[in-house]
Amino acid sequence: MITLGIDPGLALTGYGLVEEKKNRYYQLASGSIRTTQDMPGSLRLAEIYNRVSELIAQYRPQFMAVEKLFFCKNVRTALQVGEARGTIILAAAKNELAVFEYTPLQVKQAVAGYGRADKSQVQHMVQLLLRLPQRPAVDDEADALAVAICHLQHRRYRETVEGGKPG
């Protein structure tokens, strides 16, 4: 079971592909999609769309898990993240990929066992759960891997509790 986790942003979108086999998690790929401020907004969104579509085509995940925009003090940033999220969700829809959304609190709870865990605790748990030699270098990459792990854990729980419903 492969899940594409996404931490959306206009300047930096983190992604992480995690496969679950026999109750263990494996990192297939991770990184970030960077766009620059000197690009027009529409081209930045097109770049995100194209790169996410390429990841879907290459790895054929069964699910996409996207971090929800939970709270943002800066309205402009919130709108830009919202546009990036919409673009990412469109890429999933065009590729007939089911999308699941999780708040940062849910992700931290699933990965670190505590909804108020700080970035370093989440990164450390991602490293442990995926048996990585070192922590991911970019926060957005670690967050995307955490979102994918969160979905895999929630999926397992839903299947157990709800009697095998996929998702």
C-alpha cells in the first residue's frame, strides 16, 4: 500500500511516498517542489501540478494524504497555501487518486503520540518509523512523510474498526 503525503505550500511543497508492507513503513521517495517568487503565480501552481502528477505517474500510490491548512496568521500566506492545496488535490482528482486530509494536530498525534509535539520530535519519529539513517533535511519533506504515515495508521484503524472499508 503506497501513500503520497503532501505538505502544501506555494514556495515549497513537501512530498513523501511511503509504502506499508507487513505492518512496516518504507520510504520510497521524498523531497520538495520549489517555486520562486519571480515566477508568476499561475506558473508556480502549474509547476506544482506537473510535479505532483509526475510523482503519481511514477509511483502509482493508492492514496494521497494532504495536510489541512489549520491556522494562519497571515491571510496572504493562507490564500497561497490554499491555492497550492487546490492544485495538488486537482492533480489527484485528474489521476483518480483518493485524497484524505489531516490537520497538523492529527499528524503529530499519529506520528509522535502527542498532538502538540514540536518539529524535532516529529522529525525524530519519522526517522525511527522509516528507519532512515538521518532526519530529512527539509522540514516540509519530514512533514509530508509524517502525513503519509498518519494516513497509513488511520487507514489501518478504519479497516479494523469499520470492518475492512478501504481508505
